Amino acid sequence: MKWEEVQTIYPDQFVKFEILHSFEEDNNEIIDEVALIGPVKDEDATKELLNSKDRTLVYHTSKNKVIVKIRKNIGLRRFL
């Protein structure tokens, strides 16, 4: 399902979905196709996002595109 379809079905609310297709552009992952799991109440959105695993996200449909910033692995330094 395209993101525009999700926005039409669930306007101005959080939804939970699994990423089906995405591409990288300028250190961002642009998600354009999702498998909708369902709507999420506003008060439960943060908890649902923190409990999400693998390719599952919670995002608000007021956003025109689903964009996730890609973080490169940052090495931790330890002083002895």
C-alpha cells in the first residue's frame, strides 16, 4: 500500500505499519510502500514505537512522506 493511500484511510492520526519498500537518499530512508497494521491512539504512539522491531514503525499521517534519518554506526571510545 502506498503512503498516500494510508493518509486517505486514516487522516491526521498515528498508524503502525511494516516497511515493504524504501530507498536511500542523502542519509535518509524514504519509505514509499507499507503494509498497514492499523491505527494507534495518540497516547499509545510512543509506547508502540519503542516496542517496534525490525521494519515496523509508527508514524503520523499528517506527514507527506515517511522519512527516517539513517545513523551511521558511531564507534564508542573507552579510556582505561
